Amino acid sequence: MIGRIALQLAVLLIFAPLPLGVINKTKALFAGRIGPPVLQPYYDLGRLWRKGFVISRTTTWVFLAGPVVGLVVPLLAALLLPFGGLPAPISFTGDLILFVYLFGLSRFFTAAAALDTGSSFEGMGAAREVTFSCLAEPTLFFALLVLARGAKSLNLGSLFGSQLAGQWQGDASASLGLILVCLFVVLLVENSRIPFDDPNTHLELTMIHEVMVLDHSGPALGMVLYGASMKLMVMGALLVRIALPIQTGSILLDLLVFLAGLLTLAVLIGVVESTMARLQLPRVPQVLVGTTLISIFALVLVLR
Amino acid sequence: MNWLLIGLLLISISGIPGLFIDRTKGGGERMACGLVVLGALFCSWSLLLSISDPLQSFSSNWSVPGGQFNLVLDSISVVFIAPLLLVVATGAIYGLSYWPQQEHPGNGRKLRLFFGLISGAMILLLTARNSILFLIAWEIMALSGYFLITIEDRKAEVRQAGYIYLIATHTGTLALLGMFALLERSAGSTAFPTVASMPLAGSSMIFLIGLFGFGMKAGLMPLHIWLPGAHAAAPSHTSALLSGIMIKTGIYGLVRLTSFFAVIPDWWGWTLLLLGAVSGIMGVALALAQHDIKRLLAYHSVENIGIITLGLGLALLGRSYDQPSLVILGLAGCLLHVVNHGLFKSLLFLSAGSMIHAVGSREIDQFGGLHKRQCWTGLFFLGGAVAICGLPPFNGFVSEWLIYLGAFQPLQQPGSVLSLSLLIAPVLALIGGLALACFVKVFGVSFLGEPRSNGAALAKEAKRTMLWPMAMLLLPCAWIGLLPWSLRALLERAAIDWTGNRTLPPLAGDLAPLSAISLAGWILLGLLLLGGWWLQRQSRQASRDIGTWGCGYQFPATSMQYTASSLADNLVRLFRFGLCSKRHGGRIEGLFPDDDEFSSHTPDLVLDLTLTPAFAGIAWLFHRFRWLFQNGVVAIYLLYVALTLIVLLTLLTR
């Protein structure tokens, strides 16, 4: 048990920034640039780690609580999930609800930290974040319901367990395909990627997540970035597991499959980011409601 | 049981000694507070005794026909009374500084008299086992509630809120009178029937009338009309009692009423689920659109009543479809949320009162930066906010988690109609997301950033007698969140008391691993404290004398901060089909626009947009009638007399 937890955390902590590097490399290749090295996110984190803080005089302790919660939550959430063929270290009935609500906690404190600076830009970011996330949450639940229906169980460990492979061959394959699309959209929203948010934009007015952390600096900013990359990996693990329900039995092979899946996902995100423009902000809720409808359709398909 | 009666008596009469003391002196309020706390201690002792002796009862003959004066303290009553005692005691202590007699010589005594009376009446109501006794206690509670709401009756808005409350509560009481009359006809006595004893015949009418009467008190969505105004008008610690405890008597009524019947038709559960979902979503959407912090919290009560109703609806469905696991999860979620909402809503109202006391306004946009000035109040409010959003590691999460688990149960039975109840999960998720948005808005705008008004800039921390009650309410919130299994036995016994079925599955193991939730809560808390401590240590030497990055702008002003309305605007626009918000001004035209003002206002969907216009229309109609028929012409009146005579003669002389 302890060993499993340590392995899971190690995989998470070591590989989390890698997909970000791959996404940026893919985007650079699409744009005909060489782009930063794939390991650039690691260098960035190391650089931020050594830097000092600059903290606005307006802020209180809540400002520093944002990054802490943002880092701790993906760590805990990762323990509830199987990473590819590696089974979930901790699993109990109803942990899927804990999983979703943990991210709610991190959203609460990130948004509160943004408001703590008293800047209207960060307020704008906080408003958008809470709006879009509360529309994404029902979709996530519908997707989990579809999986729970197939697994006949309520813990993430068996929801994303070995039975997924059998489901792809059964009646549920259409639903699984639909929720794969829905979860991909949720992943893009929750991790502020194009077409919902542009992590590289230079205009504060148009950002969502980036603008919320505008005032963070040094190790606190490092924690935010690290937390965000871990969140991408945890949400990505959901998708990878559904798409590649392969169970080889050997830990090393399972791990390799998982990482390969994750990097493929990163390339996919990179392709989406390179080929799509950002959506207008008022369009985002419409897309999210549309995704919810697709996920309801998926649920109806498995319940009939 | 005798301890409970003594406590009940002490709490009820707590305000009376103060009536004989000079209105400018403070002796009466301390005496009242002491009596309330003492009474609450006596009652708590009785609740503790109920662990070993689960069915304490008291009965004596009385001169009212039809049954005895009968009180029983079973586990359902304990679940409702326990938070009541805590909220009443903390409210009484809080009132010492919030509403001191010397500052309010005109109404301080009235407030304490009815505060004690309503608390006593509620304890009586929650233990009564006789319809007439129940109705008497119900009416004392309803009327005391009216006097508490209209404490500041010099203000027109307060009087209006009071009238609406009075009309609503009496409409509810009328329904309850009818319901108990039907119940008596079916059961043959005014004593409450025993659990699961009533036949199906005639039960639906009783349920519908009861749902109307109790739903009116609980504030279920179309019947919530009295709630926002009343909770905004009352003093904060009274609002805490009304919102945290009094509206739960409606839920208690529904729980008790549904326990009488042996067979539950399935549409009861579906009706409750529908009402719960509507209350939950529309309650929180209306809350988002509010600017007045107490109105906002009041709408959150509607939301939470919705969540509680969802739990009860699931439990009823479990009984209709004979699914014991659904019964226990739904009912445990419902009852635990009753306790939780009582705790965190009171906490939020008390800390809101502390802000209102310090700033002198109820408008959220007048606060700002209060956390620096009111460190403890901010901390307590944050605790309450995290709890009400249902986030771990606080108590709101545990009860919502139980309801989620209940909603997921039908997955085990493919193909049944029950699968529809799966939709509860996304509904709860949406409610949770919206509540989170709302409390980010309230906490962020009131406590963080820079002060938005002079009052907020000069705010001072509340007195200790106001802070300790909040701490005493936050503590059980954390306790239930971190040690939920400690309430397991109580919830299981309550479920047995509700169904009369002793073979319900336990709330443990694979059904609802409460200990795992508890462990996760502790790990989360530990990691957060560790991370926070580390970052705090790292940032100790950081320079803190620079302003926030204004994107290059050098002269930021506090009025440039994001306001509460702007924060909620995205979501309010999404819900515009149900909210009908009105927006005035704010249009900017031309290259060099003139000064402009912007304001937005969200009327209540049922009261302001439906009932008021409807009643105004009816009043207009009757006015026209009177103008037509009672027009002051004597000849016409004589014609009426003649016509009446002719009609009577033709009818009666056959």
C-alpha cells in the first residue's frame, strides 16, 4: 500500500510537467518554429523555485493559500485514480465524488486568492473560472455515471479498472466514445487550454486561469504551475485510461503504456491548440451545455 | 425527559425576568442569556441520556379532548433538537454584544422574550406526539417568528416582510389544520399514529396538504416567498435561528408525516425530488444575483432545503421500490444535512452580522478588505463558506456525499424507472458549482481586496462575546467533516425510527465508508497545513510594500475592483430565463462618454413577478366590481333587494 502510494506520487511528481513541454513543442512545430526544449517546464519550475517573492500589500494569507491548495489537491486526487494499468492506491465507495469535490476546493481557493489582490483583472479571471467550471461539472458527473453503470461500482479504482476493455467490445462502446469526447472538452476547459482559454496570450483582459495567478511570484508561482501541470496529468489519466484500457500485468510495461498515452494526449492537445482559434467568451457556455447534452445522451444509451 | 422539560421551561421564560427591569439597564439581557444557556445545558443532558435510553417519553392527561399530552424524544427528534440547542445558546450569547439593551432600549426586551419563546416552542414541537399539542407549539413558533422579524418595526420594509411572513405562515397553518383533521379521521385519535401503521387509502390527500403546509415553512421553491425578506429583516442572530433551525421544522413535519404510512406511493418521492431540484438550482441562482448579504444567505437556505428534500425524496423512493440501501443513504443524507445546514448557516449569519455591525451596511459592495480588519470573523466566515459549498474537509461534504451515494444506488438495478433518480447527481453537481461561485463572490468581495467604503475601512473586529459563538459553531462543522462516523449510530437509529424496519443495512463498509472520508479529510488537512506552513516560512522575508500589478496603470483606486455584481454577471446572464434581472444604465456611447450609472436588480420570481401582480390584478377586479355594483345609487340598491327577494321566493317556495 505504502509502496503503491509512493510509486503513484513519484510518477505524478516526476512526469507532470512533461506533457506541457510536449504541447509547446507540438505547437512550435505546427508554427514552423523549433520551439523551447521539451524539458523547458522543468527548467521554469527550477528557476521559479530559486527566486524570491513579491507580494502585494493588499493581500492576506488567503493569497498564499491558493497555490498550496492548488498543489495539494491534485496530489490527493491522483491517489484515487489508476494510472493506466497501475491500480489506484486508495479506493473506496464514493471516492469519485471526493475526486470532483477536491477540485472544487482548489477552485475555491484559487479564485479567492485572485480576488485577494483587489485587481479587477484577476476578479475577471475568477468570475470566468467559476462560471465555466460549474457548467463543466455536470458533464463530468454524467461521464462518471456512464462508467459507474458499466463497472457496477462506485469507486474510481474499478470505474477505470480492467473491466473497461470488456466494455469497449460490448454495447457500451458508443457511450464510451461519446464520453471520451466530453471528457476531452472538460479537460480543455479545466486546464485552460485553447479553444477555451489561451495560456500564452499577452492580453490580461482575455485570460482566464493565467490572469488569476498574475500576482504570484517565485516559489508560489512555481507551485501554481506545478499544481496546474499535475491537474492536467490527473485529468489526462482519466482519458488515457478510457482510451487505452490495456492491462499487461507488468508494472513497468503498464507505466510505459500510460506515459505513451499521456504524451499522445499532449500531442493531441497541441494539435487542437494549433489548429483552432479561441472561442468568443460568450460561446464557451454554449459549447459546455452542448457537451452536457452529449454526455446525457451517452448515459441514456447505457441505461436503455 | 424531565431534564428536557426543565430546560424547555427555562428557555421559554428566559425573556420574562427582563421585562421587569429598567429598559435602559443591561441586567435583563445577562439574565436571559444565562437562562437560555442553562436551559440548553439541561436539554443537552437529556439528549446525552437518550444514547443509553433511546425512547424517552413523557405523558400526562390534559383537559383538551382527544388524546394525551405526550412527548417522545426519539432519534429523529434528537437530530433536529441538537443543532437547535447549540444555535439557541450561541445566539443568546452573541446577542449580548450584537443587540445590547442599552443600544436598543425600545426593542431589546421584545427580542429576548420572543427569542426564548420560539426556541421553547420549537423543542416542544419537535417532541410533541399529539396533533393538537403540535399545532399549539407550531402556532407559538409562527407568531414568535413574526415578532422577531418585525423587531425593527419602524422600518417600512421590515413591516412588509413581516406581513408577507404572517400571511404565508398562516396559509401553511391552515393547511396543517386540514391535514391533521384528515389524519385524525383516518387514525381515530389526535395522538400521532405509530410508525408505518397508516393504510394507503386517503394518504395521498394527507401528503399533498402536508407538503403544502410544511413546504411553506421549509421554504421549498414556489412556496419560499416569505423567506428572503424575513431573514433579511431580522437581527442577525435571530436570522440564524430562523434560517438555520426554524425552517427545518417544515422538514421535520415531512419526515414525521411520511413515517406514519405503511405504503409509500412512488410519486411522493418523485414529487419531492422535483421540488428539491427546483429549489436547489433556482435558490442558488437567485442567491447569486443578490447584493444584500442577508438576502443572499436566505436564498441559500432555499437551496439547502432543496438538497435536504432531494435526500428525503430518495429515501421515500427507496421505500416505494423496497430498496433498504437507498432508504438509509437518502434519509441519513437528509438528516445530516439538516444538522449541517443548521450549523453552517447560523455560523454564516453570525459572521455576516459581525460584518454588518462593523460596516453599518448589508450591501456586499460596501464591504471589502475586511479580513485585515476582522481577522477572526473572516476565518469563521471562510469556514462556513467552505462548509456550505459542500467542500471537503467540512461537514457539508459528508451529507452531500451520502445523498450522491443514494442517487447512484439505482445503477445496481438496470432498467428500472428508478434510474431517473440518477439525474440527481448532476443536479447536485450544478448546485455545488453555483454555490461555490456564490461564496467565492461573497468571501472575495467582502473580506479580500481593498475596502470599498469608508465604513469598511474603519471596521473593527467584533467583541469576544460575538466571536466565541462563531467558534462554537465552526467546531462541530469541522468535527462532523473530520469524524463523520461518530454520528453513524444516531443516523442509523433515526432511519429505524423512520421506517420501523430494523433490518436496514449499516452505514459502513461498502455502502458508505465514512471512515475513509474521515481519513481523506485528515490527510487533506494535514497536507494543507504543512504546505501552508512551508510557504509561509519561505515568504517571510518577502517585500510587502508594493501594490497589486495594475497592468501598467499607476493610479489604481479601490472603486476599480471587481464588484459582486460583475463577478456573478456571467452566471446571472446564463440564468436570465428564470431570474428576470433588471439592468438600468451602463450604456456607453461615443468616444468621450458622459458619466453614467449602472444598477441591476433581481426580483423574486414567485413573489415579485407572479403573486404580487396576480393579487394586484384581483384587487383591481374587485375594485371594478364594487364600482359597478356598489355605486351609491339608492334605486339600484332597491333593485338588488327586489331581485334577491324574487330569487329567494322562486327557490324556496317549491
